[in-house]
Amino acid sequence: MTARIIDGKTAAAELRGKAADAVHRLRRDQGIVPGIAVVLVGEDPASSVYVRNKSKAVAEAGMHAFDRKLPASTSEAELLALIAELNADPAVNGILVQLPLPKRIDAQKVIEAIDPAKDVDGFHPINVGRLSIGLPGLVPCTPMGCVLLAKMIRASLAGLETVVVGRSNIVGKPVAQLLLAENCTVTIAHSKTSDLPAVCRRADLLVAAIGKPEFVRGDWIKQGATVIDVGINRVPGEGGKHRIVGDIAYAEASRVAGAITPVPGGVGPMTIACLLLNTLRAACMQNGLPPPQS
Ligand code: NAP
């Protein structure tokens, strides 16, 4: 068996196109242009690339990008003052603070300072709580992308035996909540799980968010399962260069799985597309309009 490749690049391009159409309609019919402020503290090269890509996608979708680049020496008080300013600015519908922050700044304090209605990362405890009790809110982008990709294989995920490996606040836990809301039977596995291979083998739908290169082997995967690989790991490649691999041993897994996301080109591109959807959703909600369907 050779697994169907779940093409996140194409899916994300479609979503971005839909977001751009919705932005166009919002501007034409309501005179509203959604805006997002992406805040970057310091010069971390990976974060700078993410922020650049996010801002480019925001502009391409016809939204306003209010980039705020702050020096690495920025104090927690200065960052909190900027968040307060952005919370109060009606042109800013979404606020994203790029993580990680310098160690001196309490990231949780910063997340909790963001107006939950503008929290397009979905990390504020209010949005986390709303997701866990099934109320509408803003949900984290990468988990939303995982679920949209899984639904490309089966429109309904109801009843699927699902295993999520990883329990981080930004990926594992929210993806598990979203899958529960889709009526999956969800197991969350982590570093203390006993006999992880056997747990994974139960899964009709397996999501790996671990951060360990090619950790999940082909013989951990149930025949025909749908496999969503969130991992982004840099490993040494040919000629002293680096290459990116996921948390799943892709070549082995694609001989057993029914469908699988590649790395790169799977979950990664969906994250930015879902950020656009969240910003659009936030803009609609703040203006008393029904949120667009994703
Ligand atoms: P994280 O905060 O480090 O969490 C990793 C999780 O994996 C933890 O819950 C940990 O368990 C679990 N884990 C670690 N070793 C394990 C083992 N040996 N067996 C079973 N579980 C194990 O990572 P994260 O932020 O969730 O990110 C996970 C991966 O996704 C990373 O590669 C990251 O780069 C990638 N990522 C991709 C995107 C995207 O846009 N595609 C977005 C975010 C993250 P414990 O809780 O027990 O320690």
C-alpha cells in the first residue's frame, strides 16, 4: 500500500484564496478591512522568518499587517504597554505575539494580557476554556489546520479511534479538544505513556506533535490509518546542509498508512492559512457580523 499524500500546500493555498475573497466582500459590503498586529521581540532567525511569512500572507489576503518589531532588550512592562495599546486600537482585530519570548519576559502574562477577542493564536485561557466546553471562540491555528487536513480524507471524523502523541498547550491538547468536538474517541499520549507503539497502532487517525525526528515508526501505524505529522525537525542533510523531517518516519509510514501529511508541505502551510481565517473571524465577531465558515 502507498499512502495518499495529504497536500497541505494546495489546501492552504485554497484556504488563503477563500480568505482573500471573504476579505474583499467584507471591504466592499461593510467597509471593514481586517487587521492583525504581529509582534516580534528580538532577532531570533527562525521567528523572523515566520513573522515575515505571516505578514506577507496577511498582505496577500488584502488585510492590514501592523508589524511591531521590538529590540531584544524590551522589558516585560514595555511589551505589556504595547499589548494594551493594540487591544485599544479598533483597526487591530488580531494580535499575535511570536513565541518564544526572551526568558526575562513571562510569556503567560503576555498571552493573558491580550484581549481574548483579538487572540488569533487561541492561547488565552478564555479561548482555551471556551474550546474545552464547546463554546465558539478563537482556536489555535496549527491544531485547526490538522483537523482540516484530516477532514480532506473523511468529511466526518465521528467515531474514529484517534491518538494524539504530544500534550503541549499549543498543539497536542487543543488538537485533542478539536477532535473530541468532531466526535472522535481521543487518546492523548506523551512521554510517560506505556507501550506507545501499541497505543499508536489502535489509531484510525494518528496525530504526532512530539518534536523528535522520525520518532514514530512504520510498524506503529495501523493499516490504512490517516496520519497527520505536525513535527518540524532540522536534521543534518547532504553536503553539510540541513533538511526538515517530521515526527513520523515518512517512508516507512507511507507504506502502511492510508493517507499521510508530508513534511514539509503538510501541516506547516495550513498554520498561516488558519491564522488568516482567525483574523477574519475576529474582525467579523468584533463588528457583530457572523463569522465566515472554514
Ligand atoms: P513540545 O511543547 O516540546 O511538546 C512535545 C510533546 O511531545 C510533549 O507533550 C511531550 O511529552 C511529548 N513527547 C516528547 N518525547 C516523547 C516521547 N519519547 N514519547 C511520547 N511523547 C513524547 O512541542 P510542541 O510545541 O507541541 O511541538 C511539537 C512539534 O510540532 C515540534 O516539532 C514543533 O516544531 C512542531 N510544530 C509545528 C507547527 C507547524 O506549524 N507545523 C506548529 C507548532 C509546532 P511530555 O508532555 O510528557 O513531556
